[in-house]
Amino acid sequence: MTYEPPRASAEIDAPIEVVWRVMVETESYAAWNPFVVRAETARPAAVGNPIILHVTWANGGHTRSPERISALEPPVVGGDGVGVAYLAYVYEGWPARLGLVRGVRHQRLTQRPGGPTRYETVEDFSGPLVGLAGPERVAEGFRRHAEALKARAETLANESGLDH
């Protein structure tokens, strides 16, 4: 059986640097993130660091998801004026260790000159038990995460008087 990869996106009226800061300040997740309500990782975040995500599902259920940061690329602006940033982590729970469910979450930011920051996230799942990972509930969590990231970053940008 094939599954649509869980994904979500948001257009955020805030500079890419503000959105990035919200994404990597994991100690503040409880204040704004309804999906990943807590993230335990060494500070500062670095590639190779383990990260334990405390997830709350829409039905109120909770789980811990052991991951490892596999990419951490802060915002850079290219010659075309487009800003980009990228964060990824790899699922390391028992199902992954047994080869039953593997997952990599990608989170990308893009900002064209003078425009909003576009946030996109997708989880690349593989393995024979992907269906048990609940791709639909992960997608729903990603949507809540994207909406909350938008609200938090826009609030911070407005409070700081920053314009994109």
C-alpha cells in the first residue's frame, strides 16, 4: 500500500531569520507549538545531535519520538536575492532500528525579495509498516505546526517592528 507523504506549508509574513529563530529555539516550543510541545536536544542545535520530540496528537494522545538532526542550514541569501534555510531530522525509534518504519522530516524556508517566507515540511516515510506510523495523523500535526509557526513568527516580527 502506498501513502501520500505527510506535508504542510504556510506563507508567513515575517523575515526568514525570524521564522528560522522560532524553528530552532526548541526550548520555546511549549509556548506556541501544539504538535511538538517539547523538544529535548543539546544547545546549540547541531547536526548529529539527538533530539527527542514530545508530540501531541489531535485526539490528545502523546508520544515521544527519538530523532537525530541530519541537516541544519541557517538562512542564506543567494545572488538572486532569494533566502533559503533547511532543517531535517531522522527518526531513530525501535521501528526504524528494525527496518520497519523509517522517516526523515524535511523543513524548508524560502523568501523572495520583499515577499513572505514560505515554510514547507514533508516526512519521507519508508518501510513495510509505514501505515502504522499514521501518515494521516502526522499530516494533521504538521498542519497544526505550520499554522502555529506562522502565528508565532508573525507576532514576533510585528512586536519587533520587522518587515519582510
